[in-house]
Amino acid sequence: MANTNQARKRVRQANKARQRNASQKTNFRSSVKKVLNSISEKNSEQSKKDYLKAVSTMDKLVSKGLIHKNKAARHKSRLNKQIKSLV
């Protein structure tokens, strides 16, 4: 356990950040799943809308450093490829 006031504060800050980061990563995974569900339903209009929201979410996480830029690019590329195959 942390002994100094500074260490206790850092523990509190780390817990807040961990919860915030976990929430944002969950939001990222949910947005990708929404796109995949609309693709599986062969709904191209809805999948395009969901894709744009997912891309926005990914870009925000990249800018905050929560996911690597190449991971976001890989997800965007694969999802876009699947959407294009619907048409």
C-alpha cells in the first residue's frame, strides 16, 4: 500500500484513468460490433453510418494513446472492405 500522500494520490489518479480507459475501449469494441452486425444483416446504409461512428471512436482513442494507430487503421480497412463487398 502507498505510504506517502503523493503515492496515495497517484493510486487514486491511476484508478480513475484505468476506469476511463476501460470504458472507452469497451465503447470501441461495441462500435465495431455494431458495424459487424449491420454487415451480417446485409444492411449497407446502416453499416455505413455505424462505420463512420466507429471510425470517429477509433480516431479519438488513437489521439489519446489508448490504441495504436496501426490497430485503428487495420480495423478501419477490414471493416471498409466488408462494407464495400455488400454493394
